[in-house]
Amino acid sequence: MLKTVNMISGSGTTNLAVLRAQKPGGKLDGLVKTVAIICNNSKAIGIQTAMHEGFSERDIRLVSRAKGDLDKQLLKILGEYEPDFFHQLGWMPKTPESVLERFRGLNQHLGPGGEYMYGERRLYAHIRFCEMIGEWRPVPIFCQYVHYGYDQGKVIFMRYEDIKAGETITEIADRFLPIEHEVQIEALYRLATNTAQSAPVPLIYKTSEEKLLMDKARIEANEFYSRK
């Protein structure tokens, strides 16, 4: 059975979906077991939802970036559980390199990657890029291996979804959320059944000129949400 440690920072909705998929009758039943949850936010809703689902409180561990030794905190906890993978499910901190040298990780992502590309920034950047090129391209939703660089790890499983006319970013995010859950669960299933294959990170842009526009869209997204 594949052992994982799930890492969360907020609502933990994907974490909850993964836990439920491990229960009798679920897709991951008998294949994957979450042995611990690590959270960097003591007020995260995901802690309570996991406990309400029956996950053991003693296996929910808190870490803090403020202490300046996140690497040591993570290595200590992961060393206790020795998982096959840690799984970043809405995990906000950049996982230290020393952790990646010791443990393998998985990451939940959609849309453009890179530093600051989290939350609704990713959809904002994708939409702005499409507006710039005058063409609507589908959004990749995927599970990937954690890499030393932001969102650069090989992809294990991916789906593409179109944006519908007139949808707001919030509406898109809400519609994509259950798909994000399905993608992470499918990736875990494939890893547990030795049927996983890896592929390069999807590039939304197709030319060097489009890459410059995507870089501009990322900057705009970060500036827009930094002002909010």
C-alpha cells in the first residue's frame, strides 16, 4: 500500500476528497493510505474537516515558517512516518531542497506555473494570456512530481478543461475544484497500481513571442492580487 503524507495550508478540500477515496468502496481503497497530514496554518479549515472525517488528531502535525527552520520541521515529521510520497494539496510554502533530497513529493496544480502562481492568480494569468493572443486555450489540471524549481516537475496525470463564455474566475475555480480532486486521486491510483507514466509540464504558449506574453500575464496577475 502506498503511504502518503498530505500537506495543506487552507480549506483542504482535495485532502478531504483523497481521504474519502481511501475508504471502503473508494478508488484508493486498499491502495493508498494517508498516514499523516502536515499543515502550516493552525487556523486552516482543512484541519477540522479532516478530523470530522475521522482522521486521527495525533497524526495532524503543525509546522511554522516563522521559526526559520521549516526544513528541519518537515524532515523530522516525514522521518517519523517515512512516506512513499508527500502530497502538496494546496500547500503554500516552497518545500525546502533538503526535504526533496530525502523524500519524493507530489504537487496539485492547474494553469500557468511559476513563483506566485497559486490560487486564482493562475486562472487570471491564463485568461489574460488568452485575451492577449486572441484565442481561448484549455486549462491543464494536473498532478506532478515536486521539483526544485516552481511547478517544473514531470506530470503524472492531467486533464484539459475549457473555460466557458461569461464565466468569472470564481465560477471557473468552483467548477474546476472537483476535477482537481479527480485528477489527484487518479494520479495516486496510477502510482499505486504501477501504471503511472510521466510527461513534461504542459506549456500553454507555443512560441517564444507567446512566452513573453505569458510572462506578462503572470506579472499582471501577481500585481492585481497583491493589491487586493
